[in-house]
Amino acid sequence: MLTGGCHCGAIRYETTSEAIHHALCHCMDCRKSAGAPAVAWALAPADQVRIKGDTVWYASSEHGRRGFCGVCGTGLFYTNDVIFPNQIDVQSATLDDPDAIPLQGQIEVAERIGWMGHLDRLPAFERYPGPPEAP
């Protein structure tokens, strides 16, 4: 059983299904809706996902619908009956255990922000490194 929810806890979800596909999406629509450089999505059969709480749905494109928490604003779901009939994408970073599903790839890399292509070259810190030193 995979479980997850929004930041404030007003929406919880669970699924008994393994992900059909799990990918990091770099498209501008995902970036703009999340305010993040990319969004990871785990696709599941819609009838295998149970949602508790009042999800707000937004028509983000002609066929795409994004579901989010109306209290804290956390993006949670995406549906598109043309591309993914009877399926729902879950933002996998909102899972209680995001490592439960291995990431299978990156999609829409044609729209990827340039600096996202070389993150491995940047310094990495276990925690926030603190304020920069004064000159």
C-alpha cells in the first residue's frame, strides 16, 4: 500500500497499485503549476487510487486537469482522459515514502531548464549550509 498527502494533511490518498510509469517531467506546465524545476509523476489506474479530502481541480489545458489541496496548495494529481484514459498521475514527492517507487526516466527534457542538466557538477550539502560569509 502506497500512501501520501498534501503538506497540511487535509488531503490523504492511498493506492494498492504499483506505478505503471514513474518519471520526472520537465515540461513548462508542470514547472509553472508546481513552482519547481521539475515534477515527478507516478501513473496509476484511477480505480486503484482512493482520495480522502476535498481536492480542488483545475483545467490546466484542453484535456489536462490538475488536482491540488485548496488549503495549503500542494499539487497532488493530474488526469488527462485523452493521453491516460482511466489513469491518474500522482506527484510522487507527496508520497509518505517517495523512494518506494524507483524513478524510471525523465520526460519532456526538450523543455528542461538548462541548469537542471548538470546538477551533479554543483556542490551538494547534507543540510542548508548557513549564511554566506561576509566579504
